[in-house]
Amino acid sequence: MAPVVGVGSKSAMVGSAPTSHPGGEPVEWGTTVTVVQVGSTSRMPAFLRAMRPKQWLKNVLLALAPLSAGVLLEPGVIVEVLLAIIAFSLTSSGGYMLNDLLDIQSDRLHPKKRFRPIPSGEFPVRAAWPTALVLLVVPSAVAIVAGHVLFGAVLLTYVVIQVSYCIWLKHQPVIDIIVVASGFVLRAIAGAAVVGIPVTQWFLLVISSGSLFMVAGKRYSEKVGSAGQEELHTRKTLDLYSLGYLRFVWTVAATLTMLSYAMWAFDLNGGTSIGSIASIVPFGVALLLYAFDIEKGDASAPEEVVLKDVRLFVCGMIWAGLFLVSVLARLYGWELPTL
């Protein structure tokens, strides 16, 4: 293989084929080309981009249990949930930073990940390490000191799992999918823990199977998207998975998610409320649309799929409206049509 040279995060092959310099004129065979990247065009500070704020959308899951129980709008509860979302966002950002620090060498060879603040050098390693450690430790410690012991324990469990994942578990096939999915489940449980409400078995089944569906679909899309470029994989488990196996996992998970949600919706308001039962339809359609995105290989970034797929977004809004109506009906005693 021809050597690679470069400054920053971009580079060019030496002597592998005729190419041209930025001015457009041809470069002779054997000429060394160095491409210099000045930095990211984003105006957001490097340390903030290293925290991956787009991923914070996942932490809205913390509001799901309080919303389902009808207590989210009670005085003080929404403030507790918002603070819990902030705490989980900071902690998860610490995990992302730790992962980037441990994978810095392989990320520098990846066509997209090399532009991240840590691999590109925009956010220095000497600053990233203490920042990651503070973000991982402080939120759970503050929660415990503030009296939210159960929430702090869930957050601490998340930290232990994430550190284990970054160091070792992400290299273990099957286990890596389960661990990533567990992060979503812990978010939902943390939301219940911070306000002190129990969770039902159907709620846990929906969250667990739905998380597995999204994570397995993400891996499937990554596998499809990197076909022919396997040497660029920074997830070594992708080399061990087959498309058939990943399709089997997300298909089974999607089936279990649909069945679990249907049972939860029937159980939510006593099995007769038209609001919760009707929400099964947009939920099922959204599930099928997301499965279609997975099959096309477009679901490698779930947080972006939801916002880019208009049909999926509309179904999500319809579902949210019906679900909210059913919760408010139970909370305020509204009379809704029954079956």
C-alpha cells in the first residue's frame, strides 16, 4: 500500500495514481501530496462538539415513564425530570469522549470519524481526558448527595456499563448490541427512579425490544453502508456479523416491540379507551417505516432518521398526540369513546 501523509485530518496517497492538487493541475506519479485542513467549519466550540449534543435527544426517554404515569405535569416533577435529562446528557457525553479517546488512532483513519474534535486534534487529548472523567463521575455523585439515591445508582450503573463497553465489551459480538440497547432501557428506568414511580412489565418490554430493534438496525445499516470498505471498520464486530444475522435480530425485536406495545396500549386505560388503542396504528406504521429505512441502509444514525424521514416524523407526532390524550384522559377523568 502506498504511504499516507497529511496534516490535520485529511491526507492523500503517494504514488498510487495520477491525481491533482487543489488548483486542479495534474500531479506527476510519485509526487507526495499533503492536504492541510484548517479546522471544522462549525461555529460550535470543539469541546461542545466532542460532547455530541445531537445524541442528547435520546435522553428524552427519561420523560416517558413520568408521562405514561400521568405525573409529568405535577408541580416539581417536570423540574426533576429536566434536571435528570441534563445529568444523563452530561454523563453520556463523558462516555462518548472516553470512547473517542480510546479509539483515537482508528478514528483518524475513518473517512467521517476523523473529523470529530478529538481525533482531528481540535479538542486536545490532555483536555479531553479530565473533561471525560468529570462528566462521567460528577452527575451521579451530585444526584446521590442531593438525595436522589435511586436515580444516582441507575446513573452510576450506566457509567460502569459504558466504561466496560468502551474498554472491552464493544469488541464482543452480540454483547455489544445488548450493551448499547441497555443504555436506552436505563434511561427509561432512570426517569421512573427520579420521580419514584414503578414501571410495568409491558413498559419494560416495549423499551427493551424497541431499543434492540434500533441498535440492531443501526449495525445493519452500518454493515450495508460500508460494503466494499470493510478495512475502514472501527467497529470490529461488524466484520463478524452477517447481514442475515443482523436482519434476524432486528426483525425479531420489531415483532416483539409491536406485540408489547399493543399489550401495553390495551392495558394502559383498562383495555377499552379508544385513545390508547388507536395509538397502536401510527406506532405500527412508524415501526414499518423505520424498518424500511434500516433495509435501505439509512438508519446508521437513528437520531437523524427520525428528523429526516417526513412520513416517520408525522406518524410519530400522531402517535404522541393520541398517547398524550389517553394519558390526560386517565389523569383528569375525561370521557373518551370506548370499544
